[in-house]
Amino acid sequence: MRREVCRSEDQGVSTASDPFSHFALLSSISHQLLRHRDQDALDAILQLLLEQFHSEFGILGYIDTEGRLACPTLTRHVWSRCGMPDKRIVFELSELGGVLGEVLHSRRTVISNTPRPVPVGHVPIHNFLGAPMVSEGALIGCIFLANSAREYDEQEARLLTQIGIYLAPIVEAWRGRLDEEQRRERAELELQKSVSRLRRSMKRLQVLAAIGNLADGSIDEDSLAKIVLQMLEDAVKDLPHSAIRLILRGRLHQPHDFEETPNKISAGIFVDSSYAGAIELCFNPADMPEEDLHQERLFLTEAAERLGSMLSRRRAAEEIAATRRHLEVLLETTRIGLSVIDENGTVRYVDPWQKKVHGDFQGVSVEDYFLARKVQDADWIHNVLEALRDRKKTAFEHRLPGADDAVAQTTVIPYQDPTGDSWCAATITVDVTEQKRLESALNHARRMESVGRLAAGVAHELNTPIQYIGDNLSYLAEAFHHVLGLVEAMHQAAAALEPSEADNHARLLQAFDWEYHRDEVPKALEESRRGVEQVAHIVRAMKVFSHQGGREKQDVDLHRMLQAAIDISRNEWKNVATIQTEFDPTLQKFPLHAAEFNMAVVNLIVNAAQAIAERPDLPSRPGIIIVRTKALDDAWVEIQVEDNGPGIPQEIQDRVFDAFFTTKEVGKGTGQGLTTAHHTIVDLHGGTLQFRSKPGEGTVFFIRIPRSRTGGKTGCENSTSVPPASATETATPSAVAVCG
């Protein structure tokens, strides 16, 4: 950008040929040099010369450090008028011709008062005066003046020559100082670049170290990629007009303001020799010197290698953790403990489950370890050591420490070690709690089977007399209706008798209390009929409930079976709740193990009734149990048992299906009901039993059973996926019944 030329205030110089004018002109030049600095002084001197020599435009140029002519001082309006396509202010000396080249190459003053040929677009030159600036034989620069209002003369040429000689050492000193300043600026710039590169390198080393330390398995890979991208962005944020992005496992991670450019460098990410993605840096070539470009390639390559190495370690850690979890789950699921004890009583090996039961006693003396613990632990090791001394295989049952209801069986197998020098004992401890539970459940099932057979017999024996009573009550109701008609007719006939006979008739009716019996006898008969119907319902429910199913499923009426479960459990819920049924009319018969499934539903209804009975606000807020059915799809049917009880506390929700678990007082609950229901629905029918509970509002149990006859353990394995539980989804029943 051109600086404004400061015009001379000296008006004492009139002509270039006047000696006094020569002195005054040099004095004015000195004055400008004192008044201004550097480029401003040269601009002021050029303006002074243009005025003194009555010239339209001029140039005051100097030779730069590369031997080129630099012309930062020239007439401004001439620059704007120049129409050359490649106009510039720096020229190679070899490309300069004409009078301008003649002055520079000959190093002498040139004067011309005839028009000169110029390139296309150049400002026309009518006359010309140029003088070199030479100091100690070295070309320092030149002064050019052109287009004077009158012809240039020899006096002016000599004056301009003297001015050139005068200015040469001054311009040379200024040029030296300018060169020194430029060298200092370049040095400072290089220092700044070096500091910037050093800081960038330190930052990038920190980023690379941070990437290598990110192999935390708790962070998912997408979140990990976002963290790495933020680190990479921070590392390249000082690069102008650049943007970085990360491609990992086919997913693109980039800033929201990312702009792709044609120029980019990238580095591939390899995890265990497999391509996993890349890091890409887009940039503007004008802002990226080759040295910086090389450094960026090195950084991207190193970052990609660090990321790939970290992902490899992460994958290896995940595989190791998965294998470890699998082994731990396997040992925990089988609930089998193994330990090896030598004849000196020192423990050679203890597996994780055994450590969980007895603690970590590997490498210590079992007598010192166990005798200081609980009595049951001491009994366990006493039996083990006795079997080892007797060289005799022994098996015994015992309680597991810390769990009074958990039973285990330990088998002690003495054997000689491979050298034959000593004896050891292998102890195999198996948790038989589930086996004991199943045995208890089997005994309970046998008792229930006997009760079922007895109930079937009782129901059969009751069925016939109940039918008699029902039929007779219907007959008596109908007969009494006829008697009412007869008495009414007699009462009307008595109105025609003599007054004495009519009074006698009235006294007879009054003595019999006819009006009372007329109102109350139909009510009594109707109540008796309803009672008999209720007994008949219970009898029919007992017959359904006690029906002995075989190993194969039988097609049963689902709604009839559910109604039987409601009737048979009436005594449990009648005083605390009413039962509503919302049955899907599209559901008909389904293959079920009827007796077992009916018992499971009864257990859920009884559980709901007992939960409602625990509500403190029961009198003011009536209890409600809803039994509903719905078709989920062509493969699954859902039965819901909902109550408005107090709900299941969050801390015990994961234990409700555990065997023998109950929150009731001793003698009021066995902890078998929900366990049996879960076994029947899940294991026997191949279905699911889930629940949703909110403390203070109630609980809903969701039974899902397959329509297929082969679902469950008695048939082939069911591969149909189970629909997820929908707590808010309910059936739209076409019929709703209420049982009170």
C-alpha cells in the first residue's frame, strides 16, 4: 500500500540551473531526510524533485539484496493509470530496457526530450531524465523523472546526477538498515515458528500419550472416538484453514463445521493387522509449508498407530474380561467347589466358588484356618481330615456358611500324588439347595395330588345332592308362586262372603302372618338358590382344578380354567377384594397342562389377595384384583393378574421367585407359591413370568404362554422370540365381569 507523499514546504528554489537553487534543493533534501524516516523521507524527496523539475511522474528506486530494482517510491496516480497486466514495483535488471535500462546498465545520467516507445498499457512518456545512485562503485539505485512541462536540459541533468551522488550513501545506509531489520524480523519470525512448532510438538506428544492411555473398557467405542476427535482437534487448532476428522469402524466422526478440501493427508488405523479406519486432515496448500506438511504426516501416522495399538489392547482386555466372566459365571452357575489338601493339612488349591464359601485358605494349614472359624466350618474340615487319614472316600451334607437355608454335599476323595510319596484329598462341594427344594416341591406335589384326588371325589359326591337341592329349590319357588296366586284368589273370594265369615278369613291370615311370609319366603328361596349355585360353582371348579393332566398338553378352555381358579380361591380374596375379569373373546382353547397351570394362577391370585390384605387403608380404598387375557400375536397369549396392593419393595424385587423366600410371618407363608408358578409357566410351558410393581400403587404379573403345543420342556425347544413386557399395554375386552 502506497504511503502519502509529503510535499516540500521550501519555496525558495525556482530553477534547476540556478547555483543557489542547487544548494537550496540539496538543503531541502537534507531537511526532508531529517524530518521524515525511511520510506516517508524517500516519498517526500521524490515529490520535491517532481516539483523542482516540473515533472508529471517519477520513480526513486533502490537495488535490493537479491540484485533487483525495487521501486516502492513512485508517483501514485501514475500507478493507478498504468494498464499493464503484470505491473509491479520490483524488476529484474536483465529485463529492463530502453532509457531505464540504459541508466542502470551504463550507470550514467540519461536525458531524452523525444517521445519513447512504451509497452501496451504503459503510461506515455514524452521526455525523460534519469540518473543512477552509485556509491564506491556499487550501484545503489536510480532516480527517474518523466513528462516535464518543458524540455529537460543539461543543467538539470547535472543537478540530478549530483542529487544521485548525494543520495547514494544515504539510500545505501537506509537499505542496509532495512536489510538488517528484515533479517531481524525474519529471525524473530523463525524463532516464533520454532517456538510454535515446539509448543505444537509438546501438545501433540501429550495428545499421543493421552490416546495411548484411553484403553478403558467402560467407555463405549463411539464415546471413545469422540474423545479422540476432540484431542486431535485441539492438536491441530493452530493450523490455519485446516480441519480433522476420524473414520472408525465405518462411522464418520467430524466437527459440525467441518469443511472438506481437495488437499488432504491421511493415516490408516489398523487393529490387529485389520483395517479399522483412518485419520484425515484437510488443509489449504498455501498455509502448509512442506516442512509443516511433513510434520503433520508424521503426527497423523503416529496418532493412527497409537489409536490402533490402544484399540488392540482394548479388544484384548475385553476378550480376557469376557473369558474371565464366562469362567466365573460357569463356576458360579454350577455351584461346585474344588479344593486339594495334602496329608500335612496344607491347602494346595482352592477354586473361586470354594473361596466364596469358606474364604481364601490356599497355602495355609486348614486346621489353623478352620478351627478359628464357625462350628460348621470346623465340622467340615474335621470330616475332610478324617477321610484323608482313613484313606476312605466320604460324602456328607452340611450347611453352607452364612446361609442357613443353603445345603451342600461334600465328597472327599483321597488319592496318592503322582510321585507316590504322599497322600492328598480332593474335596468336591456341590450346592444341593435346589435339589432339596425340588425334593420338597415333589413331596408337596404328591400331597397336593392326594388332596386333588380327594377333592375330585368330594366334588363328585357333592355334585348329585347339590343338583337335588337346586332342583327342589326351583320347584319350591315355583310352587310358592302358585300358592301366592291361590291365596290371592281366596282373598278376593272372601270379599263376597258374609261379614262374619270374611272376618274369620281375615283372622286366619293374620294368625298365619301371611303378609310376612308372602314377602320373606321368595327371598329365602332366592338366597338358597344363589347359595346352591355358588356351591355348584365351587364343585365344578374343584373338578376342573383336580383334573389330572398327563405328560402331554391338553386343549383346555382358557377362560373357563381361569374362572375356576377364581372360584377355588374365593375364600382368600372375598373379604379383602373384588375380582374383575377382562377376557379377550377371540381366545378359545389352548394346549396347557391344566392342573399345573391352574395352580400357578391360583398362587398369583392368592398372592394378590394377601398383598391387598396388608394395606393399612383397606377399608377406605377397596381392594381390586383384575384378571385379563389378550392375544399378543399369532404365537403368544398373555394373562395378567393385577392388584392395587402396596406393591413389592424395590430391594426384594429380584428375590420374589426364589425358593422359600417370603415376607410373611412364620407359619403364614412357605415361600413356594411364586416359585412353583415360575417353574410351571417358564419350565413346564416354555413361557415367561414377569412383573411390574410400584410401591404404594400395586403389582401386575404378566404370564406369557406360547400357542404352540410343543412349547416348554415336555416338547421340542421353542425358538420363537418372546415379546417384551408392556406395562402400559392392556387388552380391549368385549366383556367385563366382576366377582364379589
